[in-house]
Amino acid sequence: MQATPLGEEAEISEHRQLRAALTSVLSGAGGALGAADRLCHACVELLEVDGASVSLTHEGSTRGTFGSSGAVSRRLDELQFTFGEGPCLDAVRHGRPVLVPDLSDPAEDRWPAFTGALLRSGINAVFALPVTIDSRRVGALDLFRRRAGELSTSDLAAGMLAAELAALPLMDLMDTRQVDDVLGDGQDGDGVDQLASLSRVEVYQATGMLIGALDVSPAEALLRLRAYAFAHDMTAEETAWSIIEGRLSLDPGEWLDPAGRGGEPG
């Protein structure tokens, strides 16, 4: 029997230790959402990254943030929904990691709005790794870093492992046969109450208010909400709360203005 080279043995041992470390953070988390948060915190502690989040997607849009290492990571995930573009969506669409070591690279022009928002936030590198359940891509693990630079081979392998484990707490909320129900209409299946908290209810409530005030279609109302958020350096969620709480005027003359001014926050 041929002996395993020492370097390969060390790599296997390191991989096992990393899997054990990541798996251990999922136990005793007190719920699936807590476990997802803990996994994201572990990514920050174990990898050369400054933030991590797990995004759920459905029909080409982010459905919500399943877990995050903090407010900054959660906001960056929200920006992908606001602009309708970003590494998470591409990773899910193409089924492979999306690795951008330098967002300021002039050749990196895939997500002009999202990239600009990240650079203004001091984020210079982003990496998205698909999360799958029952061979179906349901989201991505997003890793953010303030400094530019590629992920090391070991960190990329660790990130792929973390993305694999990210499916476990999600599976605690639902049977894999109910993925369509939960990620689609969200009407049936175990864990729907918890997943409903990820669905950006406030955005759709504010969109409904815009539909009534402007007499436009749901798609047009959501487009105008996102456009306002982009123009005012806000997320869709922040804009939605401003509408719901009455801090933004719903005067059609402002929202339907060709210049896209909208109302100023109060």
C-alpha cells in the first residue's frame, strides 16, 4: 500500500480540524437562525475576511439574509437586493464561486451600482460561494474583506466547506421536499414562521403603499423604491421604513418626476 505524502497528510488533517471547528459552532446555537449567525462569525474568526453573510435567493433576487457576522455584512447583503445585482446572485445563477479580489480594478464592471456602494463602505474584495440543498442552489455564502487580495487556497477551501455547512441549519427549518413552498410562496412547511422574517416584508408593504399612491404596477412600484434607494445612498429596507413611518412623501408629483427625486427623508 502506497504511503500518503506528508504534505497531503497535513492537508487532510487541517481539513478535518477545520470541519470539526465549523461544525461545532452549529451545535447549541438555540435555533437555525442563530446557528447561521454563528457560522458567519466563525468564518470571520477562521478565515482572512472581515465579514460574512448567508443570502437566500428566489427567482433571480435575494429573498433575505439567513445569517450574518454583523450589521455591516447584513447591510451589504441588503444592497444586493436593492440593486438587483451582486456576487450572490451570480454564484447562484452560474453554480460556481464568484471571486473578486479587487473591486477597484477597472476591468471589474459586472455590478456598477453594487460595487460603488461597497467601495464607499470600505469593502475592496468580495467572494460568493453557492449554498445547495438537494442539488438545488438556494443561496450563497458571501465573504467580504476591507483590503484587496485573493483568498488563499486554504481559505477558499474553508469557505467552500462553510457554504456546504450553511445548508444544515436551513434544512432544520424545512424538509427538502418543501423547498419550493418555503422559498416560493412561503405558505407551507416547517420553519415558515422563521423564514418569513427573512422575506423583506417591509419592502413589500411599502411597495403596496406606492402602488396605491402612484397608481402603478407592483413591478413599477418596486423599481421606483429601488431607484430612490440608489439615488439617496440607502438600502431598499431603509427606504421602505421611511415610507411606512411617514418620513417620505407619497405625492405622485414627486415619485413620478422624471428626475426621480422622490421625497426627502424627514
